[in-house]
Amino acid sequence: MSSVSKLRAAGIVALLFGVLTIYSGGQALFGGEAAREAVGAAVPFVLWFNFCAGFAYVAAGIGLLLQFRWATPLAAIIAAATIAVFAAFAIHVLSGGAYEIRTVGAMALRSIVWIAIAIFAWRAMGLSKTG
């Protein structure tokens, strides 16, 4: 698979992930009572972070698809921010805060996806080469 193909694949994944994140986060935050009940003991700062990050996911996805160099550091920033929020979530859980177990899986998935996208983008853009 060529670098351009990898970059496009990463862009498509980021874009789709972003759209789905905005939709699901929007439902949880702004949906009716049934939608709020369905999220259970969601941790508000995690929910808000994920919803807002969805817009950055879309921007990064578009940037990667169009091969804009700025999309690579954006993907790395998204990965780092996701890991930081995951760590804050872990502190919340370890402090006895209420949470849904599915949030653990969702944050792990988000972290892995964005680390992978950042690495693929970095390599595809040739930013890992020293010169």
C-alpha cells in the first residue's frame, strides 16, 4: 500500500470516526430524556471532550484526505489529548466516581485509533525521516 493510499485510508477513518462521534455525542448531550438515560453514568468531561473532539476528527480527516501537512500534527494532538482525558477519566474512576464500563473501552479504542492515525500520517508525509 502506497503512502498516499495509507494517508487516504487514515483520512477516511478519521472522517467517519468524527462524524459518528459528533452524532453520538450530540445525541447524548442534546437528545431527549431517553437519550440521556441511555448513556447512564456518563462522565460529563469525557462526554464533552469526545463531542468537541469529533469536530477536530473531521478536520484532521479532511486534511489527511487532501494531504495537508498540518493534519499530521493535528492527529498527534488529538491522540495526546485523548490519552490525557483517558488519564483524567482513570483518576475519576480510581477516586470512586461513577462511570460506565463502556467508557473504558471507548476511550481505549479512541486512543488506539488516534495513535495509529498519527503514526500512519507521520510516516506517509515523510515526517519521520531525518535529513
